[in-house]
Amino acid sequence: MPAVPSWPRAGARAAPVSPPEVLPASHRMLRSEDFTAAVRSGARSGSRRLVVHYCAAPGEVLTAPPVQDGVQGAGGAPAPAAAPVQPARIGVVVSKKQVARATHRNRIKRRVRALLRERLDDLEPGARIVVRGLAGADGATSAELAADLDRLLARSRALAHTGRRR
């Protein structure tokens, strides 16, 4: 007689799981200095559930157009190519003071990252964004978080482009 697991969820754990949809590595903010710079110099907008710090991309530097079909710049030298565009960088944090349980903090971060991943195309290249989860995010639905996130991103982006911080 084959051995049968004595606990009911044995089959659920053994089932293959597809990898979660994660934020691409090129869009992740990882260094502490990047988080600090975005929070200190970015525009801030908040609600009961989330706070968004949005640091707009630095202004475009005018450069000569790239070399095309052997066309050369002034003095016979090849014209410099335009600098590559950096992707928007995103960081999500939830403080232990706001949400005490680690499992709840991690759930909030996963949900906010998933919402931000859906909005990557709407973010301007080079922007630095930090989203802070507050205590109200713990019991919120994904729809409520999405509505807050959309409103806060739009508001903080507008503030950043007008030069205001709040």
C-alpha cells in the first residue's frame, strides 16, 4: 500500500508553481543612497495607505545629433551619440513601525510592486520613485491600493515638474 501523507496540504506544496511576476531588475532601486536621494529631493504625495516620493529625471542635456551615414561633426570629428536613456527606478518600503508583522509587510510590498510593474510604461525614463507603505495598506484591497497609487503618482509627478516638493 503506498504511503499517503497525513496532512491535507501535502499535494498543494508539491505542485509546481509558476514564478511570480516581478519588477524587472533594470527598474529596481537597490542601493540605500538611491532611496535616500529620492526621499530627500523628490516630491512627496501621500494618503492613508501609501506615500509616494517622486524624483523626476534630470533635465535633458543638449548634445549634437548622432553620426548618420558618415556625416561628421564640427572639425571633421564624428558627432557624439546621445546618452542612453536610463529606465525609471522603483523602490518599495514598509516600516516595522507602521506594520509590525513581517508577513504583512512583505505582502504589501509584493502587491505594490505588482501594481507598479503594470504601470512601468507610464513612468518617465530616469525617474526615481520610492513608495512607502503605511498601516492603512495592511487591510486594503488591491483595487484600493491601485487607485491610491495612480492618484499619488500623478500628483507627485506634477509637483516634481513644477519644482515643488509638497
